[in-house]
Amino acid sequence: MLNTLHKSFAGALAALILLALALAHNAHALPLLTLTPTQTTMPVSAGGSVQITGSIINRTNTALDATDLFLNFGNFDPGALTPQQTLGLVLFSIPSFSFRDNVALFTIDVAANALPGAHTLDVMLQDLSGNFSDVVSFSFLVDQVVAVSEPPTLAIMLAGLAGMTGMTGMMLCRTHSNHGGNHG
């Protein structure tokens, strides 16, 4: 009886070890979709726009068309950044266990009043079957807007007044010299 118990325990222990190994293997498995942007940090001006491109790897065991894919945007300030998906506007297909380079993914429009500094955005690729990529984080470095100082109002008014005074004096001199020569 002790021998039977020992065999049952050994079998259960072996099953637990196999389960742990399988879970550890799956924890390191590659995602079925991979999104790799050309760059993740880029400068952009307030009021400007930037196009994001990259590559997509398909490991779903099914061919995917561009219209089968979409992007999920998160972790961004909608008052500063407006992402617009361009993925799917140009039709293409990615065979199973293949990739596609130079894909127009999305554009970012930066608000004219966006504060200078780094603005973040997280993006995840998804297909219609519910397969996801890992999250890719972007950083958009908004330039500091250089304010053009206006000349002081008083200086403008004084320059205008001086110009008017000078023109009035010239007109008076012409009028006086024209009338002074007719007395004769």
C-alpha cells in the first residue's frame, strides 16, 4: 500500500512539474502579432503632425489583410495628441508566419496649444480574431513655441505721432511758401 501511495505521489509531482514547465514556456512565448515602429521617440512642433510607420509580424497561422488589423490607443492626453489610424487605408496582405515592412500605421496631430515637453502614447495592434501585440510606448517631444514679442504700444504711438507732426509741418511750409509768392 505504501508503494502505491508513493507511485501516486510521484505521478502527481511529475504532472505538476510538467505543468510548471509548460506555463513557464508559454510565459516567454512570442505574441501572435508584433508591431515594430520605425522609431518611438520623435520631435514634433505644437500644431504639427507626424506620420508613424513600422513593420508588422503575423504569427497567427492565418493570412491577414490590412483591413483585418486595427490599433488601440491609450495612455495619452487627448487635449494635446490626436492619433488617427492610417493602417488599412493601403490594402495589403501578410501571409501566416511572415511580416510586412514600411506600413503606414497612424498619424499624430499635436494641438497648437500643447505644452512643450514629452507627451506619451501607448499603441497595441489587434486583429479581428482577438489576437494582440505587446504594447508599444511612444514619446512625442513637443518643441517650445518661441513667442515673438510685439513692440511696445507707446513706441508705436510716438513714432506715428512724430510722423504725423513731420508731415503736418511740411504741408504748412508748402502752403505758406505758395501763398507768400503771390503778393506782388
